[in-house]
Amino acid sequence: MGKYALKVNEKGARFNLVAGNGEVIGVSEQYTSESAAKNGIESVRKNAPVAEIEDQTVAEVEGKKNPKFEIYKDKAGEFRFRLKAGNGEPILASEGYVSKAGCKNGIESVRKNADSEIKKD
């Protein structure tokens, strides 16, 4: 099982979702407080299992309702995903993947690890 690595500093808090093998599969935005970051974690737990995938790399994008995972290409041409909550706010973003299949595997890893425990770093 993975973990949410929660980091708190003078600027606020953020978290990484880390798979059981130690790989970071998603990073959060910077939150103003530890409690706000924990709310973000709860949002990942709630939304990741039910979120559909919206592939924005195809010619005809089939728009999905929030919550959703959005697959897109970054400026370097790598595939990335972001998880958006029901209100449309981004709550988790991925690293770059060379292939779309790798990106989709990352999404499945988020779903699999969504119920992980919080470990304060």
C-alpha cells in the first residue's frame, strides 16, 4: 500500500501520493495550512475511485463531468494527468509519462492507492 507524504512548512502544506514501490504518482498544490492539505487528501480519496477519464490528446475530446482525470500533453510532449474534484478544482497532478499507456497506469495507481494512510514528513 502507498502513502500520502504530507509536508508542512512556514508557507503551508502539500502532499505527494506515493505508491508502495516508493514512486511518486501524484503531487498536490500548495495549501495554506495542514488542515487544508488534509482536506485535499480526503478529496483524492473520495473522487479518484469514481472519476472518469477525459483524454484531451485525441482529436475529438469526449468531455466528462467532474470529478475526472484529464490526460493531456505538456510542452515537452509528455503525457500527464490531473485529477479534478467535483467542483472542478485540481487536487492532484502527475509527472510526465513517455506513453499514454504509462499515464493511464499512473491513474490506476492513484485509484489503487487513494485510501493510503497519511505520513507526515
